[in-house]
Amino acid sequence: MTRGKQRQSGFRGIGRHFVEDIMEASDDEILAQYAEDIGEPEANAARMRAMVERTVLLANKDRLHAARAGASANKTTQPQPVIPIAEARERLRQALASNAHDDSFTLAARKETELSDADVLDMLQAMRALGIIK
């Protein structure tokens, strides 16, 4: 056991020596050693930037694919029944009348007759989604 502790102590001393040597070196000495061992720092920095950009691009593509998959999964596959616009307006009038006592249920000071056909259908769909009408 003692011999193992001595060996660890020796490794720590070598490690401390290397750290001190690095800390005492100037930036120019570090760059010169880097260029000798690995290559030009500017070229390595350009490679690293390109790698990071590719990684960000791939991550963004993955997020986009996941969002598209989630959006397509949320789409209703059952077609909504086609309803004549006159009947749709009548259903909207009934829903508005039956909820007239509820202050949180308003039509923002617009009359049903001022709504476009698309607005009427959108409101009916929203009311159906909220469970106000069936």
C-alpha cells in the first residue's frame, strides 16, 4: 500500500511541474508549441468553427423535423362535416344566445351578421374544441 501511495505522490509532483511549466509560459511559447505539435492555430480554429456551425445546423434541422412531425400528428384526420353557412350562422346565434348570461363569453361588440363566413366557421370550430357546442 505504501508503494502505491508513493507512486501517486510522484505522479502528483510531475503533474504540478507540468502545470507550473504551462502557467509560466508566454502566449507566444504556447502558440509555437501548438503549431509544432498540431498545426496552425488559425486553421484549427476555422475547422472548429465549421464543425460547430454544422452541428448547430443539424440540431436546427432535427428540431424542425420534430416540430413538423408534431404538427402533422396534431392534424385531425377525420374530415369535418360540411355545413351550409345559413345553418352555421343559426348554430352560432344559438350558442351566443345560450351563453348570453356569461360575461366571459362575448363577441367583442360585433354582431353575428358582421362576421364573414370564414369567421363564423372558425368560431363554431373553436366552440366545438372548447366543448361549448357539439
